[in-house]
Amino acid sequence: MSEPNLSQTRVVVLGGGPGGYPAAFAAADHGMQVTLIDEGIEPGGVCLHRGCIPSKALLHVAKLINETREAGEWGLTFTEPKIDLDQLRNFKGGVVKQLTGGIAALCKARGVKLIKARGTFLDSNTISVAHEDGTNENIEFDYGIIATGSSPAMPPIFDLGDDRVMDSTGALELADIPEKLLVVGGGYIGLEMGSVYAALGSKVTVVEMTNGLLPGADRDLVKPLQKRLEAQFDSINLNTKVAGLEATDAGIVAKLEGDGVEPQQTFDRVLISIGRRPNSRGCGFENTKAEINKKGFIKIDRNQRTSDPNLMAIGDVAGEPMLAHKATREAKVAIETLAGEPAEFDNIAIPAVVFTDPELAWCGLTENEAKAAGIDVLVTKFPWAASGRAQTLGRTEGLTKLLLDPKTERVLGVGIVGPGAGEMIAEAVVMVEMGAVARDIADSIHAHPTLSETIMEAAEAGFGQATHMYRPKRK
């Protein structure tokens, strides 16, 4: 093997996802010499190629299909949709290609050197790059940004080596529309992909080990979603465990353990969606001073610095929540820190969105967290049945709630369930981050008729009476 070529740069970013490429761009904008290393065909990471973007494209299609079936209640009748899988895959792929091409163009415009290869740290100032042609290149750097992301968790008990057992990446490929699909895990990935396949015509069975879907989310927000999914899915089995899978010619046989559940069922495909694991192995971190905790996350401080003075970590590999927008914010903090600017990851309202139909979104303190921590909160709710806009949409199952400090009326957290909740949560994030109080929100004029009015009326209920809802005061 020939000796590796040697080049030098000030900042190396390993990983081109929603943490990595914003870090590279921010560093370049600060005048730093930047090399971005990503082993994908194009930058963008899991979010763009195998996660956020392609799944939302498919969820949009699923929503359209469901609306055509529900439109009969409004006097509109459509024929059953014809599914062209090739065209659907082309639509999804086209969206991804358009966005990845944009990132590559921005790399060029900013002067960021993009290397499409796998990188491994040799020490705290050197990274080895393995190119596709078999050559190696050692790159020296002053600072390294670790943004290696995460991968779907696949326990050995489910890893049969059979492509009918899929992770989220396999499910997004849409190889076919299985007649029967088992979704293992009732988290956001399982419910989102289950919704897509159910709309396309699959009979979907969800198995969740805990006693509720979307563990961690407040139950009053989950309830409207679960009711709707119970009508769309073949079955939802809570407090149920998948004890094993077996590949047969007839399908994947699942052994289920739970009250009232048929113990052995056969499915055409199985989606394993039980979470993700950080990509902290095989990257040479053991050759540096960076420390990794028991869960596989790299230890960081509030400036994204690791235990190694030359390395910083951002995104999924740096800890939960594993969200693309959190990674992007951490990227800005890391680079501003390198530039000597006063920066710190001090955000208290990281929005979480589940893109099912209805959508769930929340930020700041949740009711579950408040109860667990013994924090006294005033919870105000506004049901969408009292919203004129929700009535016009035929979607009155939604709910908007605020968690307020009972003494100051400061907004500590917000939860929303209903169509468009993912867009509405942006206002809530600003409210929590800026320390707004309920009267601030109630006195801010919201356009009528809109779903955003439910935020205003929920705030009104915090210190008085909401205009479109009356609740007798306790004596």
C-alpha cells in the first residue's frame, strides 16, 4: 500500500447530515478553511436521504389518500386511488435529489471542500480518509467536528438476514405494498411509516411493549391520534412483546406475548422501529481523548466540546433528543464557540413533532415531566371542537394546551395535537424561549379563522375565560 497523501485544513467536519453540513457552512462563513467528510453519495445525512424528508413526502401522499376516502362526509365522492409505486418512488427520490444537489452547490459556493469517503480519526489532530478507489489520505486539522449521526437499532433477535424484516431505511424504499405489515414499536417512526403503508392498502398491526403509544408524550395529546389510528390500522397491541421472528416461505412468523393477543401470527413484512443508536463505533474515537458514555453518546459540555480539546460533537451522536433541528442548532453553537463568540446550548424549548395525521407537537415542559419532577403547573386547554377553523376542516378532534407557572403565568410548555400542529409549534417555541406570560399571548391578535387562535384562547383560559369556551369557576 502506498503512503497516504497529506493535506492540512483548519476545521474537519465528519458527517454531512443536518448537524454536519450546517457546521461546515457556519465555519466557512466565519472565514475558516473547512473540509467536510461524508461517506454518502451526496451530503444530507439520514434525515435527507433515509429519514425526515422522504418519510414526509410519503406521509403527504398518505394524507391525500385518506382525505379522498373521508370526503364522502362532505358530499364529494372519489374513486379508489390507483397506486403507481414506481411513480411514487420517483416522486420521493426527486425530492431528495433536489435537496442534496442544493447542499453540494452550497459547499462549492462557500468554498467548503467536500470529500465523499469514510473518515476515521487516527489521533486528536489527524483523520484518515478511505476513498472509493482504494487510496487513503491523512488530513491534519486544528479542530474536528464529530457529526456521525445515528442508525436504526436492530436487536440480534430480529436480525434474520431476510429483507422482509426492515428497519426504517428499508421501509422507505417501498419495495412493495405488503398485504400484512407488523410494526414493532409504537414510537413516532413506527406510527409514521405504519400510516403510510395503511393508506397504501396494507393491513397494519402495531406492537408496543409499554401501555401506550408514543411513550413520553402526554396522554391527552396521544388520545385523538390513537383513536384515528385504531380506525386505520388492523390492530394496536399495547403491553405486548415480540418474543421472536422466524422466516418462512409463507411469511415472517412473529411470536407475540400479551393479553388477548394471538400468540403466533404471519406477516408479509415486519418493520423494526424500536429506536436508534449513536454512530460512535468504528470512527476511531478511541484514538482521541473524547469520552463515550454507556449509551454510546459522546460526552459534551454546553458548548459542544468533548473531553478532547480539539474535538467537538453535535447531533445524534452527542445525545438525545435525536432531532435534526437540535443538531443544526448545536452546529451553530460549536462554530460560534470556535470563533470565540459568546455561545452556549441553552435552549429550553426543543420542539418535537410527530408527523402522523393528526400531528402531535410539543415543546418546553410536558405535563408528564412536571408530574415526575413535582413541579406545580397550571394546565389550560382549548379543545378544537370550539374552533371555527377546525369545524370548517372537519377536524375537531384536536387540542391545544399550555403549561403555565401558577404564580407568574409564564408559559413553561405547550402541547398541540391536530392537523398542522408541527407548523403551529413554532409560535410556542418563541413563547417559551422568550419567557412570555399568558396575557402576552392572549393580548396578541391572532388571525381569524385560523387554528393558531386556539393558542390565544388557551392562554386566555389561563387567567380568565376563553372567548369560545366557558367553564364555571370553582367556588
